[in-house]
Amino acid sequence: MAASASPRILDVRGLSCPLPVLRARQASRELAPGGSLTVLATDPASAIDFPVFCHHAGLELVSTERNGDLLTFEIRKPPSVDALHRLPAADGTG
């Protein structure tokens, strides 16, 4: 099955550390470059874990929201490195 660039929602509410991050890692591997993942979590440690996870995994943490006990993380997988090399240079020479 091919990965999709459409947003995906991962509901890990009720799971405790380290399961929310482990499930997000698995889901992020299935994302196409440029794809996004919305993670819904209730584990308070997730507020610390997800920024660190995204940094180490090379993912962009687009936003973090807290609504009561619910934490929502918007994560984006960057475009592939090859796609970045095909972009023209900022000065228009490439």
C-alpha cells in the first residue's frame, strides 16, 4: 500500500509513555514526504516526549495544543532530501 500525503490522525489517548511516541514513530514511517500526522494524546509526558522525538526523527513539530487533558501534536514529514536538491537556488542560479 502506498503512503498518502493526506493528513492522518493517530489516537493514542489513554496510553502511557513510551507507547504514544512508539506508535507515532511507526505511523511517521508510513507518511509520504510532506505528509502530516495529527497525534491525540493524554499522557502528560507527551508534552516533553514529542518535541524531543520530532527533533531526533527529523520531523517538523508544526504545532502543539493543550485542551484540558488532551494534547494535540501536528507533525509533518519533510520533503525528501532529493526533492530539496532539485529546488532552484535562492539566487536563481540553480
